[in-house]
Amino acid sequence: MSGRTLFDGASPKTQTIEAVKQLIAYQQHHGQVPAEMPAFYRLSGEMVLVLSNKEDAYYVVTAKACSCPAATYQPGRACKHQRKFFPQPKKSQAQTEAESDAELVKIAGPKRLAMPPADSIRPGKNEGWGGGMNGPVDPAEVVA
């Protein structure tokens, strides 16, 4: 059997048809290659080999990772292989909203509310700036 690694700890590695044939022959058929390759092959409760749609390779699928292209391009989201072979219980509306809020905080940062200034120099609603100017003016500088 080939010494190719299925899972290196960081991410699973897609396997060739030949490598999976050898693995199945070694594990189940006492050295004989299977006549037909299965659509999937469960290695353990935590790992499944799934035949690609092009039937040219097997993706290594675990509950937390998959070697398929969809899992590569959408990190953090379960691909269709993970959803099929490792289904998760449905989440409540509150859990879904909490996760969405957490994602928004990651992207945009925490929500910040504007604090009113403690001592504003701005005149009241019906008042104007001293001296008829557009900003604060020192009364000593106002020319009558």
C-alpha cells in the first residue's frame, strides 16, 4: 500500500483512484482490487472517502474539513459532503442570529454608539453664534 497521507492535521488531502483501490484491497479484499469502486468508502466514524463527480479522485471528508474545492473556497462553511455524511442538528433562530452577529463583528468590528460630548460649545437650538459669525467668537473681538 502507498504511504500517502490522508490527513496532515491542517487539512485533508484528496486521494487518487489508485490509492483508494489499494487501500480498499488492503483493508477488505485481502489484496484483491475491487471490481467496482464505491461512491464513498467510510474509513471510520470520523472519516469518509467520497468519489468526485468527475470520478477521477476521492475527497477526504471529516466533520470539520473536506478536501473538495468547495470547502477550499468557502472556509468555515460545511460543504455538501460534510452536510451529507456528518449532519449537524438544526439550529434555533436565536443561535443563527447570534452566529450572524458574530460574523458581522469579525468583518466590521464591534458596534460603536456615538457619545455626546460632555461640554459642547455649540449654541442651543434657537441661539446663534456670538457676533453673527459661523463659529464661536470671543466676545472681546466682536466689533459693534
